[in-house]
Amino acid sequence: MGTVEPQVAQSGGVQEVTDGFHLVIDALKLNGIDTIFGLPGIPITDFTRMAQAAGLRVISFRHEQNAGNAAAIAGFMTQKPGICLTVSAPGFLNGLTALANATTNCFPMILISGSSEREIVDLQQGDYEEMDQLAVARPLAKAAFRVLHAGDIGVGIARAIRAAVSGRPGGVYLDLPAKLFAQTMDAAAGKTSLIKVVDAAPRQIPAQDAVKRAVDLLKSAKKPLIVLGKGAAYAQADNEIRSLVEKTGIPYLPMSMAKGLLPDTHEQCASAARSFVLPGADVVMLIGARLNWLLSHGKGKTWGGKDHKSWGGQKFIQVDISPQEADSNVRIDAPVVGDIGSCVSALLAGIGASWPKPPAEWLSAIAERKKNNIAKMAETLAKNPSPMNFHSALNVVRDIIKANPDAILVNEGANALDFTRSIVDMHKPRKRLDVGTWGIMGIGMGFAVAAAVVSRQPVIAIEGDSAFGFSGMEVETLCRYNLPVCVVVFNNNGVYRGTDVNPTGGPDVAPTVFVKGARYDKLIEAFGGVGVHATTPDELRKAMEEAIRSRKPTLINAVIDEAAGTESGRITSLNPKSGEKK
Ligand code: ADP
Ligand code: TPW
């Protein structure tokens, strides 16, 4: 229990006192929180010092958004809320994007921000960094709380933890006014006010009739398909999920961050036949995946519908912890509500020991598609064009990940994202961390720092040059903490590609174009990291192998053909088209 200088009590005896600073630290420690990602300043500078002194790992960033992204992904990886700590108004706002992104992605995190004097803020009298942060955070967070009295810190932290990890996980905001940190109280009373949260994310057992309904529907299927989402990866029910997939023999599609939950090379993995299985399936079981835009809302041509709004005729089973998720886009015939571990165990019990494999026709048609597509891809990957393109560079990354299956792959960009997702096989669960539900740029270095800190495994960040720019200053953070992160910037001179021209012929380059031939490798050298300029797959391979071997922070500037990318990668069609007649 942290205490401050003893004070003379009114009775004349010496009274041990504690304060807000120590109570927050003690409450976090009591609940098994060992790391804080943040950025110091008034009113939390001393807090960061005291937290470090108390044995917490305090990882300081150069911008709060990156600290927030680190906390969010630490939450995804560990099922414990990741903690991000910021200063008031602007620091809080910088962290807020990450909090909103965490909520959107169902990642448990707690954004703790210091705030200004309540009585001044509430009268809008213009305090230093004045803002009604609680009100701003509320619509973007799963829950938002403020603590005004030191004696309530235990409750505040407990509520924040429960809100972040129970049910559908999400981002929680905790507002701690400056005055709270300095408030003192009797140390013994402070200690008893703290709460060690019991069973923060209680199991939620699905109803038996819901399980039976799902099993019956699955039994009726001629062309069944399982879709695994990042909820399934988060749940850490890897063995149960693998058993369900293998015992039923049903082909499965992993969503991006569920890649590796079963190895992508698994014979039932249908990723290489995605555009065949989605429209072809008759019963689809979603496990921890939403029917949002990433799955074309469960309808339209992707699913075999006549036009972009038409239902393809599939029946859906949806396994999810959120009872409100079902029917959000199309009818869900068999919702199974509960935590994925419990649901999958119940489904396993329901299917019993002698489940017939899906019809051979369905399986062989998928196998045929897969074979052809994989052969086509192998041909493309074997080419060695000059300059490098996404394929020849990613052929290298694919080999490196295969040889280092415990390494974590962080990935953002447009083409750099889409090609990496489809080319680089993942072999173990929760090893692929990316732009998630929003397709947000800027997660790269925050995720990479957290991945290295949490897992202690090597991290490889495959970054579009635009994507990298959003968090690039954190290469200093990589060097400062000497993290085993190898950043590979796929440098094609711009957003999507580098070939646009200014149609007016004026001196400004086109909006999507960057400085040509930029040397991102020099950035990391400024901080003592290893920079490499790679123009061929051989150079890239050598540099990546060395980075993994040495565990030194490394940035490889991988020069990619500036004409190789397409607008927005695979989602070109989401760009609105001008109605103007040319
Ligand atoms: P993806 O982008 O991979 O398709 P989504 O983020 O859309 O995945 O969906 C994840 C789903 O998983 C959410 O609907 C969320 O409620 C659910 N989920 C998250 N954790 C659990 C869990 N432990 N048990 C059950 N469902 C979960
Ligand atoms: C916070 C819009 C989507 S992808 C992208 C942008 C700016 C960068 C694509 O270029 P990059 O990759 O990274 O060089 P590549 O391989 O195609 O060349 N702001 C935010 N999020 C998003 N998604 C955008 C803008 C965007």
C-alpha cells in the first residue's frame, strides 16, 4: 500500500495517510494491471513517476493516440483492460480516437485522463486545458466515469475494469480531476476502500434451446461455412474452436484478425476460395464476427444476391456475446448468445461424437478453387520484377513469418494491408493485428510497441508509407525501450500509389503524392536504431532476418513500384463517384 509522509493527527498521534496518486496506483496493481501506456504532463506527471516507482511499467509515447492504440491492443491480446493515461483537454482528445476505435473493435481499454478544476470547468471560466471531458467521452465509450473523492477511487477503478471487459468488451473513460490526486485520506481506510474485482468477465452460458436450434440448422446444411472473427480470437478458446471446426469438417473463413486462430494452411481454411464460399454457402455460422461492411452486411452480390441489396438466401447462426447483434443486417435464424468459450463448448456437446462431414461435392468444389487460386498466386509470387512490387516483397514477409510463427504481424495501409492479409499466412492465434473494423490508419507503431511489450516476441510491422506517417514518430519510442520491432515501410511514394499528377500543371504535387524516393530508414537512425534501404527481395529478406536475429529496433525502407497499388486497395468501390458530366 503506497502511503505519503505521515501527518500529525488531531489526537496528537501519528496518522498514516495516503493520497489520490497512491490509491489509483494501488487499485490498478491490486487488479493485476502491470503496464500503463501514456504521455506525462499536468496533472499526471507525478503520477507517472510514482507508478514507475511502485513497479508498474510506464511506457511513454510521443502522441497520446499511439499510447491509446497500444492500450487497446494490449487489451485485445491479454483480456485485461489496457490502460492509457493522458493529460487534460488536448491530451485527452488525442487519446479519444483510440478509445473510440477500441469501442468499435470490442477491445477492452481504459482511458484515464487528468482533468481541470471542476468548479471552473463547469462555470466555463477558462481553466488551464479546460474541457468537460466526461461529456465528450460518453458517446464514444462503452462507459464513462468520474471520481471526485479519494475514497471512491477503488469503486471507480473497479467499475471501469468491469465495464471494459465484461460482456462485449470496449473502451471506458475514467476522468480523474487534478484535485483528486492530491486529496489525502487515512491510509488504512484507503486500503479498505480498494476493490479487487472478482470475476471481471463472467462466463455467459448460452441457453440450451438456442444451442439446439443452431445444431439443428447446421445439421440441415448442404453447404455449411464457419466464419471466425476477431471476437473468436479475443476469446482465447482456441482449442474448443479448433475442435468444433475439425469435428464438423466444415470449411471456415477467418476474418483478418482471426487469421492463425487455426493455421491459415489448414485444409479446411477456405480463404483462397472466399469469393466461391460466400455466395455458395447455405448455412453460415458466425463466431465472433459481425455482419458489417467487412462481410458486405450479409447480403448483395458477395453473398450471391441479385443486386447489392438482395439477400443471398443463406441462413445464419451467430455466436456472439451481444444479444443485440443478431438481425443487425439480415435475419439471424439461430442466435447463440454467450461467451465464445461457453458457446463453442455447448455446440461441441450438441454435435456429439458422430457428426457427418459436409457433402463431398461442396468440399471438393472448394478444394478445387483453392488449388487453382493458390497455384495462380504462387506464379505471381515467384516473379521478381524491378522495382519490387507488393507481391515480390510480401513473398519475403510470408517466408519470414512462416519461419518465425511466434512473431506478431502488425499491418496497415491500403494495398499494403490487403495484399499482406491475403498473401502472408498466419500460423498461430492473435498474431495478426491490424486496422480492424474502421480500417483506421495510425495504429501501426502503437500496436507494435504494445505487441512487443506484452508478448516479448519479435514484431514485424508492415506499413504503407502513408499509414506509417500517422504514428512514425514513435520509432523513437521503439529505440528508447529497445523493442524487437522490425518496421517495413512499403514505400510507393504516396497514398495508394505515387503516380498521380496535378491536373493544373501547378507547382503542388497531387494530393496523394509524397516526396519521391523518401528515405524512411534515416528516421530511425536518428535515434540509434537500424535503418536499411531495400530495393530487392534479397535485400529485404536479409534485413528482416537480421532484425529478427538481433532483436534491434529496425526500419526497412522497402522501395515498391509507385505504380503498383490501386486506389483504396480492395475497397475502391466504396469511393463515391462524381455525378458531374464530363
Ligand atoms: P471481425 O471484424 O473479425 O469480423 P467483429 O469485430 O466484427 O469481428 O466482431 C467481433 C464480435 O465478437 C462482436 O460482435 C463482439 O460482440 C463479439 N465478441 C467479442 N468478444 C467475445 C467473447 N468473449 N465472446 C463472445 N463474443 C465476443
Ligand atoms: C485515420 C484513409 C485509407 S488507406 C490510407 C489512407 C490515408 C493510406 C494508403 O496509403 P499507404 O498504403 O499507407 O501508403 P498503400 O500500400 O496503399 O500505398 N485517415 C484515417 N484512416 C483512414 N483509413 C484514412 C485516413 C486511408
